[in-house]
Amino acid sequence: MEVGIDSFASVGTSENGETADATQSIAELLERIEQADRSGLDIFGIGEHHRHEFLDSANAVILAAAAARTERIRLTSAVTVLSAADPVRVFQQFATLDLISKGRAEMVVGRGSFTEAFPLFGFSLGDYDEIFAEKLDLLLKIRDNETVDWSGKFRPALENQAIYPRPLQKPFPIWIGVGGTPQSFRRAGMLGLPLVVAIIGGETHRFRSLIDLYRDAGAYAGHAPETLKVSLHSIGYVADTTEQAVEEFFPGYAETFTRIGRERGWPPVTRAAFDAQRGTTGALLVGSPEEVAEKIRRHSESLGGISRVTFQMDNAQMNHAQLMRSIELIGTRMSPLLNN
Amino acid sequence: MNSQTAQTTTAANKSAIRDFLHQMIEAWNRGSGEDFAAPFSETADFIAFKGMHLKGRKEIAAFNQQTFDTVVKGTRLEGEVNFVRFVNSQLALMSGVVRVMLPGQPETSPSRDSMQLFVVMKRDRDWQNERHRRKRTVYHFAPLARSAARFRSTAPFGRCVFRTQQAAGNQTRRD
């Protein structure tokens, strides 16, 4: 199973608890990507948000800087909010990233779980799904054809337009990032695209019916089972011991998700709720390398087999040193345990 | 039967048989498993996706209703008949191509076309669909019919899988 890290390029926290400046935060993020590369991790993803606490609105730029500093690790968006973007421009950026990284780029595209990109780029939330479906259609057409004829509702038509550069990888890997909407699972399956499932709360095994829907839709549309890959994206943090991981992770996690909860109508995070999420079937991947490896193995079994797992860990106000150590542990201890 | 009468009969038979695919497409787009299964006989064989073997109209209706409500919910089906060929006066083959349109998808690639092959038999005075198979995965419907034509499947289709390119190529062979 491939193992990786996803980051939203959070504005960092120094060891004395103060907020770092943006320059330092970006520099430290790039160091963490290098650390992941050195530690043997398979993939590093950068999200896309347009909010003050995240520095990832131009994720392809961050990934390009990372590509120049790394040798082996694959680099991806996590996710590209395709609905608010021009598929032509997005493809050009990631095709260029693929060339810079010598074939290590990927893209995860989704509708986005935050909504700020829609007013920012002049789109209506009322078109939330329709606009994504149309732009995904165009993106795939561009990926699979150097010259494109296309017309749709939300973007000017393309008539015999060639789109460059072409990526090194053929086909360029495009995953669909989904939350819990059946239509998204069905669409990914019908299109035969690999799936990234974001499970950031609740019990992971409860997503099995949606993943079955994805696989059934894929089989129905005639796609080979091996093309219908599932990746699990969950919040996680690994320290030398479970006690240390919990002690370091809980305070920042509680603060961040209580704040986000105020926007989304979730209740404040309690320690009891956190402990439940950390339990056998809960979504949080927080603990020692041994405990987390075992938990991922259980999750994989409950979901019918996953091919990749990624940790989202930098929105719990952990400092850079803690994140560096966690990445090292995930790469050098957790991942070998998981795969042996 | 003189030649003109024979030609008229053949054309009418072809038309009746071609209607089966259109009926199934319309049923898909209404999300009606019952209507989808209506052309199938009581003993039809239907090999669904993932190799599942369904027997008879009721099973075909129930399975497809579940599929319409889940796996392909919100999709539309388009398609056309490629050809109808008579093996003899009581037995015919119908080939068609269908494609699933996702919500918000302006068009679909020809590489996603799915070939359908039906075996139809004339029983009493009506045509019945003997068998139906689909390329790509081993997904076959086994149509049969009532009303204008009545289909009945006598045996499951084998695991013959048509390649996409073949399906696309067959599109030029229209009646």
C-alpha cells in the first residue's frame, strides 16, 4: 500500500506556540516534503483553499518547488477545486509539473469542501455539481487528446485547439476526490478514474457501501478492477508512542475543528469524541507506528482493499519539528509495518 | 409468398426486433426496471455485469430496478441498432450499440460505446428475444418480448466479450 502526506500548507506554529510568518511556513512545508522523500514515502499532496489560514491557493507552484528539491516522491494536488478553475490552465500547470518532476505528478480533482472559491472566481454554488461534471469532462478530454473540440455551458468552446505542454506520463494520473456524496462515487466509477475518499470523521467502515457503489459503477461501465483504485485520506499523526501522539495532537485538533465546526454546524470537539474517533473503527489515525499500521490494515479490510493512504496532519497546529518527526516515523516505521 | 410480400414481411420483422432496443433504452431513461425487463420472456437468461446470471423477467426487472436506483442513477442511455440478421425464418440476431451519459456530460467518447447482441426467436406469431449480450465487461441482458414481438432466452450467453474497437467498427454496419 502506498503511503503519503497531504497538507493544506497551514500557516505554521513555532515551538513557543506563536504563529509563523508565511515565508517561514512555506519554507518549512518544502522541508517536510523533502523529509517525506527521504523517509521513503510514496506521495505528497497539497490542497487548494482560498482562506487566510492556508497558503495553498496556488498549489501547483508549491509542488513545482518541491519537484525541484526531491528525487523520488510523487507530487499531487489534494485536491484541485476544478469547479472554480479553468481545466485548460489546470492541465497546463500540472503537465508542466510532470515535466519538472520527470513524471512524478498527479492530480486529484474535486468539487471542494469549502465554498470560498465559488464567489472568488465568479461561479454560483447553485451550479455546484453541474459545473464540476462539465469541467471534468473537458479536463479528461484534454488529457486524452492533444487537440480538442469541446463546448459546454460554463466555459467558452474550444475549436480544434491544441493544448501544451503534454505531460510525460501517458495517461497523466487524474484521481477524483470525494466526500460522502453517492453521485461522486458513481461518477468516478463510471469514468474509471481512481478514487480518493476523504474520511475525516465518524467510522471509516461506514463508507463501504459508497465504495461498493464506486466499484459496481466501474464494473458496470466495463473498467478493469485494477483501474478502480481507492485511496483513503484521513486526519492522522504518528509519534513514538500513542500517549505522546495523543498529548501532542489533541489540543490543536480540538481548537481547529471546533472553529471549523462553528462554520459548518458541528458541535465543539470534546476529548471523549476525540478518543472515540481514535478507537478501533474511528477515522483518526493518531498513535504509535504500530497502532496506526494495524488500524490502517483494518480500515483497508473494511473497505474491500485500498491501494493508498494519506495523512492530513498539519491543521492541528503542530510545530514544524513535530511534523518532521511524524513524517519520518510514518515513512521509516509505520509504512514498513503496514506493508510487511 | 411472392417476393414483394416476403420483403414486406422481412421489413416488418426487422422493425419489430429493432424496437426492443429502443424500448429498453426508454425504460432505462425512465428508471423503470419493469419496463426494461418487459421484452424478456419468463425464462430469459440475463448475464449482468460482474457475471451475475439472472433468470426470467422478474429477476431481470428487480435487478435492473436496483441498478437504476443506485449504480446508474441519474444517467441516460443512448444507442442505436447496428443490424438485424435473420439466421432463418424463426431466428434472428440483433446488434446494437449503447452508451451511458453521465449527468452534466455533454458527450461521451466512442471508446465508451458498449456493443449489445441479441438473439431473437419467433414463437407462435411473435418474435422473442433469445439472448442478449454486451461487450466490455461480461454484462449481458437477455431481452425477450411481449406485445409486437415476444422474446425468450433459452440459454445464458457465454463469456464472449467484444472489444471496444469492434463495437465502434460495427457502428458503420447499419441497416
